[in-house]
Amino acid sequence: VAFEPMGAATDKLTDTTSGDKASDSFILSSLCLGMSLKYLIFTGGFEPFISVSPFFEPIAIDYGGQSVVGGNGVNVSGSYEGDDVGALFKAGADIHLDESLVLTPFLGYNFSSPVQFKGNATYTGVAGKDGPSQLMMEPDPKNRLIVTPQPLKDAPPPNSEPFSLDLSGFEMGLALGAFFDF
């Protein structure tokens, strides 16, 4: 079990011809629930291993967006949730410093790509859009992808797709473990 504050992201678009602007921000966090299966290649004071850790990961996004189109401003905010099933593959070594301390350097690859973040949006500057929505990526008139909350009661815009994250990639780290007998 792990709580992971994943960070924040912000982006801004400005149309230099019309002066239209759009910006949004995301604060991401997750709670990872999983199990690690570890195979020790040999045992002793230095124990190389390989492991696989399948997990279930609910991810929360606090979203805020602002747009100014033709001089009219709209603000939107909302909390969204999505989940993912993934796996972390690792290779490393447990180095026993003494009876109760273990230092573990590792290299791994994480497979994780959550999609379909749903929640509730609150708008200012436009009426009738508050309520259940899903984060969508849709092309703007300049064919750039922008993220917008799409009300669940409405049909998604053409060529749009659910917002997704690709959290896959290499990881390396160094863990320190302590063990105690009771």
C-alpha cells in the first residue's frame, strides 16, 4: 500500500490572431494497492533478485481550467478519479548491512496507463454545465489537443477521446529496510 503525491502540471495556449486564451492545471495523487512477488537468485549477505508487483491504482486529479474566447471568460474546476491495473518489474539486490538493516538498489519498468477520469465540474461564466463530467482530450480549431470536462449527459465532440495518462517507464531507486523481532 502506498500513497503517491504525483505532482502538478499546468499548460497555457494563446491564439496570437484572435487573442483567445486557455489554460488548465492538474494536481495528481494516487493510492497504490499491490503485492510483490520476489525471487531471490541466491541468499546470504548479498541477495540478487527479480520481482513482479501487480497493482491496482486509483488516481485522483484536481482540475482547474480557464478560457477566454471572444472576450467571454469561463472558469471550471472539478475533482476527477480514474483507476488503473498495472505492474512493476524489478531487478536488484538486497544488501544486508546487519541483522536488521537491508539496503536495496533496484532498476525496474512500470506498466501503467490509466484512462477515463470521471467526476463533477463546477463552472463560472456559463450556465447549465455543472455536474457529472469526464475529462476529454479534443482538438481545438488549430488542431491542438486540449483537455476539457465533458458533461456525461452530452455526446462527446467529434475526434475527441478520454483523457489518459501514460505513467509507464523505467524506475530506479534505493530502499532502506529495517526488520525487528518482537
